Amino acid sequence: MIFVPYFMGERSRDGARLADGGDPVEPPLPDASPLERMGALYAGLADRVAASAGARVQAGDCVAALGIVAGLQRRGTDPHVVWLDAHGDFNTWETTPSGFLGGMPLAMMVGLGEPAIADAVGLRRLAPERVWLVGARDLDPGERENVASAGFRQLGVEELAQLEPPAGPLHVHLDVDLLDPAEMPALDYPAPGGPTSAAVRAALDHLLATGRVAALSFVGWNPALPGADRAREVAAGMVGDLLAPAAR
């Protein structure tokens, strides 16, 4: 398991580690802007993924997915991305109400908005039709327009568990805020109305059964928030065995 204990370029997520084994990604980072720090951090992650078959990654934010896809591309793998998240992560500087970079990585992945991190990791941008957006229910108004214009396939978790996934290798990305906060506490950005952990695990098992998951990434809870111990229990029951080294 590859562990990236950073949130927006700052090391703060060591306490959320789910699986033993594997060293954390911790390259020297510049004393610079979050964009530059994340560019260096996720370039290091891309190096690790490029050297790993069947990468399993736990990270502190969804921007890490840029490094994962770049690492897969270096291995000669051109993945479809199945993005399970309560949020669209498809803002640009023009649509974001907050300026939060963590709300932009899927847009960056397909070549919209801020290019710096994608360039730093050597990412070849994906065509939007190579992305499935699963479970997204909390989108900003401009972000919603961006998603509609891009033409992503959008579906629910239960629907995903019944469908044949896209052909070829897959990068499956799960942000734990996909779950309903009634079951999963300690979320930075909770969004009511999500699926249960059991439903999410069923969808993951369906994808993994194809034998085509080239990388699985998981973004967890905030260990500094109330309910973190309960969040760990839920996450461990849902994905702990999938992140363990033996799951490769």
C-alpha cells in the first residue's frame, strides 16, 4: 500500500493510515505555494505508482489521483477512471466559490482549469468520456454546468454495481465522503444522502472482479475531527483489506 499523509500539500493525515506495509510518499517539498508543493508531492507519487503493479493508494486529498493516473500512464496503461465521490471535483478558477484546489482535480485531469499540478506530474489529459462520475450529489452551480458540458457519464453506486465497467484497465478512486455522514463521521465536507458502506463495498467488489483494476485509491476521513475513531472502524470494514499489501 502506498500512503500519502498530506492534505493540500501539508502533512496532517498520518493518523488516518489504514493498512500496514509500504513507506509513505514523503519527498522533499519546496517552501512554496500549495500548487508547487502538491506538484512535487504527486510527482513523487507518480514515480511510486509507475514502479508498482496493481497500486493501492491511500491519500489525504483527491488531487493525488493526478499522480496516480500519471504513474499508470508511465507504465503504458491508459485507464478509464471510475470516480466515486459526493462531490464533482470539477471546478475551475472561474467556477469555484471558495478557491479550494481539492474541488478541482477531475477538471485538471481532463485538461480544464489549473494546469500546474497536472504538468508537474507529467499527466496526459484524459478524454471526458473515459471518466465515470459515481454518487456525486453536492456540486456548485458552475461546477454542475462544467460537468454537463464535459459529458461525463454520471451514475449512482447501486447502478454501478450492476453495470459492466468500461473496457480496459481501470483506476477506481473513492473519496470516503461518498458515504452518508450518518454512518461516516469526521468528514471535511459531509454531504447528506449518500450510500452505505455496504453498498459501496458491493460496487468495489463488482469492479475488482473484472481483474482490470490497475489502481485503487482511497481518500479518507480527517483524524483531527470528532468521530475519527468511528470513521476508522467504518473505513477499515469497507476497504481495509483492499488496501493491505496482500490485496495486490
